[in-house]
Amino acid sequence: MKRVLITGAAGFLGSHLCDRFIKEGYHVIGMDNLITGDLRNIEHLFALKEFEFYNHDVSKFVHVPGQLDYILHFASPASPIDYLKIPIQTLKVGSLGTHNLLGLAKSKGARILVASTSEVYGDPTVHPQNEDYWGNVNPIGPRGVYDEAKRFQEAITMAYHTYHGVETRIVRIFNTYGPRMRLNDGRVLPAFIGQALRGEDLTIFGDGSQTRSFCYVDDLVEGIYRLLLSDYAYPVNVGNPDEITIAEFAEEIIKLTGTDQKVVYKPLPVDDPKQRQPDITRARSILGWEPKINRAEGLRITYDYFRSLSKERLYEEAHHKDFGKYKN
């Protein structure tokens, strides 16, 4: 049985990756320090002999006993609310954490896939964004801690590939949604659904003309799985190119939820990207991958998930945890 280490295992994407690799017959080692992850996302796996979990911060030395075939590095705060409250931890997991895991991959002879992001393109001047675009990023702005952590992550990953010969893969993830997202994580989709569930008006930042392209989580996991098993070492965009404005998206959520809330407008945050659409030509040609689940179907599944949560859980999801103990 092949063994895979998945960091950020209790997070939104990490937990879905754990499910997929268990389904594919792997022994999965989950690792998370639970700064933003939630054990409830993976509690259904605890009884399985094919799954083990370590509560550990990968910014510190990482040791995994025994054979290790693959590493998927998904540990990182990934939403604005997270990385604006814990900026130093965001930088450390992208730099020190990636360094530690690349060293582990080198020592174990394992292949490593790192989770990068469309945020490496910043507020893009090229549209749609392809992998050859270098980006338009403000390194000292409020989003810089996340953007630059991921850009450094890509750089050190390629350095380990070219200098040490480590088998590396880099996925650039665009906006993804689905069950296990937190309602109040600062991203537009759970924010809109949370507001609708609470009977609040939907808040649009800016004039609503900015665009996003939403990929359902199962499609994303399929793309990641194919990239890991491919022979391609350079960055690959994985996302859904079906672009929509935020104003149009708000109307879709109102229709989906059957609510009659109004839309209210607030100022656009600093450095918020005005366009987001992946060019997935490379994923199509190299991986034979493209998204299959349309937005209407994915949104229905996601909305049903949030409606299924208890009132206590909904309240908890709507109030973010205190990061006060994480100072360094």
C-alpha cells in the first residue's frame, strides 16, 4: 500500500484530498496544527486503519516514520480573514513549512505536490491568466503575506527540483467551493450563503463588476490527483474558466436560496483582484482534465450542506475563532 502525507488535512481542500486518497487505496497520513482546520472535517476517517493523524505545525521540523511515496502540501491559511489575522504564520508555512517538506521528500525519495494559488497573479493585467504570466503583485500590501508566501513556495520547489532532482508538482488553484467551507472565511461564496441563511442583506465590496471563476471541489481534487501522477513539474492552473461578475453571482445566490434580501455595496478592499479566470489549456492538454460539475449543481450541493448544519454549528461557523495565541 502506497503512503501519502497530506498537510492541512483538516482544512477544506485537505480533507477532501484525504477522502480521495483513501478511496484510491492509499495509506493516508494527515497532518494539521488546527490553526484554521477543523477535526470534524476528517472525523469520519479516524476509525480507518488506512488513516492516521498528527497534530503538528509543519513550520517546525517534520518527521514521518517509514516509507513515504507522496506528499501533498496544503497547509496554509487560505482566506483573507485568516491571513490578515495571522500574517506571520501564513508566511512561515509557505516558506519554512515548504522547506521542511521538500527536505522530507528528498530524504524519503517521495514526490511532492505543493498547493499554489491564482493569487500569485495578483491583480492581473493579463486575462484570462495563463501559467506564463508573471503576475502583478503588491508584496507589502495586506494580501502580500499570502501572495508572496505562495510565490516563494513555487520558487523553492523549483529549486529543489532543479538542484536536488526532487520530483515536484505545482498546482495553481483558482476559486474553489463545496461542503466543509467555513461560512465566515472571508470568501464571497460562503459569505453570501451565510448571509442568506441568516436573513441578512448580501454584501458586495466594490461595484460588483469584478469577476471570479468558481470550481467545485470534486473537480479540483480530480485535477490535483491527475497532476500528482503526471510527469509535469511546472505550474498548472486548475480551476473552472466559467467567469461571472460578483453582482451576477449575488443574484444567483438569492435565486438559489429563495430569499428576498437586498444587495448592499461597500468599498473594495485594498489590492482585491478585479478579474479572475484561469486559462486551463495546459491542464487540458497535459492532464486531460477539465471541470465537469456546473455552477448550478455545485451551488445546490454546497447550499444543502450548509442547511444541514445544526444551528449551533451555523453560529460557530459565522464567528471566527480567536488566533490570539499565535503571535510568532
